Amino acid sequence: MKIFSPLILSMLLLSACEKEDLAPKLRRETAEKIMGKWMVQRTINEVYDPRPGVGGKTETPGTADDYLDFKTKELVEIKSSQSSIKVESYTVWNPTQVMIGTVTWWIEKLTATELVLIWDRDGAAQYSRYVTRIYFTKT
């Protein structure tokens, strides 16, 4: 039985070593990937409504003045051709969600050069659903 004691002891010691929890690791990796300046390529707004003639889709191209710049300390600089620069806080909740200001966006796609954010709102009181999808490229 003494032969197995060092083996059992080493297995216990190895199992006692903590591995990084997966959720914080994925959140950190997503936060690292999202850092930097993202230029708006286009914005698609869709209204889903069962009533005839109420729903629809509009697409707006981005301009050189439309961007999000994710910085350290969970701050993002937001610039639009229709407004001045403003700074909001942001929080990466998980690999598929980021909150910018008070709005939670779904991350549909995040690569080194592409980001697609979706804001899906329920307008049940109006029998509608509103979806905004913004396509970005990294500069």
C-alpha cells in the first residue's frame, strides 16, 4: 500500500491546483478582442410587425465620422456624423453580450477585423419587434 501513497498524494496535489474558470476567461478574451476603434460600415434597422404595411427595413451606410472606440477602464468613445463625441461605460457580460451605456447588445460576430452588434427590442404593446444590426470593421 505504501507504493501507491506517493501516486495518490501527487494526484491529490494536482487536482487541488485551480484552473481559471471558463466564464471569466471567455469574458476577458472577448474584452481584449473588442478593444480598439471600430468604424461603422452600415446599419440595418428592421421592424417586424404582423400588420400590413407597418414593418420594414432600412439600411444606412456608415461615414468616416461613425465609430466606436473601446478603450481601457471599460470606457467607449462613440462618434456619429449626427452627434458629437460622447464617452459611455461598457461591460462585456460574456462572449455574446456587451452593454454600452444602458443598452445591451448581442455580439453576432467578433473577429480581429469584423464586429456585428445587434440590439433587439420588443414592442409587444405595438405588436412589433425592432432590430438594429450594426456592421463594423476595425481600423
